[in-house]
Amino acid sequence: MLSASDKKRRKTKKLISDLLLVLAVVLLAGGIIFLATDLINRHRREDVIEDATSDMEQAIASNMAAIEAAGGDDSAIGEPVMTLIVNPDDLEVNGEENDYYDDEYYISQALADQRDSVNQEINNANTGYLTLQGVGILDIPCIDLHIPIWETTNSDTLRYGVGHYVNSVNPGSVGNCTITGHHMLKYGSIFNRLEEVQIGDIFNITDLRGHQYTYFVDEILIVSAEEMMNHIAGGITDTRQATLITCVYTDEGKMRLLVIGHIQDGT
């Protein structure tokens, strides 16, 4: 016959066992909900990117037609605009808060006003949504990537494509044009496959006027986040250069992969 103390210990063990079982069930349910939510958001994000790419292509085609009708005069269409309105609280990318893509690291306070004017137009009066400003389309044939480029490189922008660093030059211009994007978990998503690009490959940037610039990859670097800052500004070169940037993991931990290309003379 069990003593009172033995019965008490048995009850305590059973209570602890039941609590651990409940905790395990709660954690499992939470994990399932998290994974399901992440999967749903991933598909939604991919749909938004696909639609935005299509809209960007249509805007480019329309601008090209207008320029052609004006006898090749680019000024006929003024300053081309293509926008995407998004909810800043929607479709977050897991881990985006740990990347050096946000304005606090990338953009000095002197550029904050420029950042706000070109990308983060917050429609507080009505919706609280953000208006992203299109730059063009990035195409990397060797990894089957065809994706919209948005102005600025903060976390809101990089959920919907790749971002153009505001302190770099525009595509095709003399200087360095910096484009950043997330190394997503899903194969082929955004810059997930950027590591596969090799020296000698090409990538194309098409701006909103329809001008396509072909960059030949001639340098690939893996650097720390701090060292990366020496490679992103527009004034670091007097050539027509573009630098593609994403995260990469090495034996040294989280680093930055830089794929650098140049427009060849006469093109």
C-alpha cells in the first residue's frame, strides 16, 4: 500500500507529465500554424511579385511605344512612373530584421528625405499603405531570374523584389549601380540562386524607358557586412558598373555575396 508521501509524489509526477504534454501539444500546434502561415505568405508574396513584374513589363512596353511614336524622343513621356501599393505590416520575410538592408545601416540621415520621397510615400490620410516606386526589371538568364527592381533597399521594399540603393547611380550610368535582395529559403526565389552566377555570365537591367543595359560579370566577392559598405556607393568607380548583393553563409558565418558586372565599351 502506498504511503501518503508516495501518493503525493505520484500525483506531482502525473501533474508535471500532463503539463509537459499540454506544452508539447501547444508548441506543436504553434509550429504547424507558423509553418502554414509562412507557406501561405510565401505564395502570396510570389503572386504579388509575379503580378508586379507583369505590370512593370506592360509599363515599359507602353513607354517604349510612346517614345517610338515621338520619333525616339525620351522626353516625350516625361519621368516614367510605375508604382506598387503595399501594406507595411504584411508579408514579412523571416529574419529580415537581421539583415543590413534597412535604412539605418544603408542610408545616412542626409538621404532619409530622399528615401521618403522616392519610396516610402505613406498615405496616412487614407490607408497607411506604402507606395513603392519602380526602377525597372533585373534579368539574370543563367539562374532564370526575372524580377522587378524597386527604389531603396529597406525591408518593406525587399519583400517584393530587389532594391536599388539610392546612393548609387541609375542603371546604365557611369558609376556603380547597387542592387540588393534577400537570399530566400525557397529555391529560385529572389536572390536564392545568386551564388550560382559565375564570372563570364551576364545580367540585364531594363529601365522604365525600355533601355536595356547588359552587364558582364567580372568579379565575385564574399565580404563582411561592414566591408560591404566600401562597395555600394555610386562614386566608387568611373566605369559603368553594377553590383548585386545578397546574404551568404560561410565558415565565418553570415557574410555578403557581391556579384559585380560592367557594361563593355561600345555597348
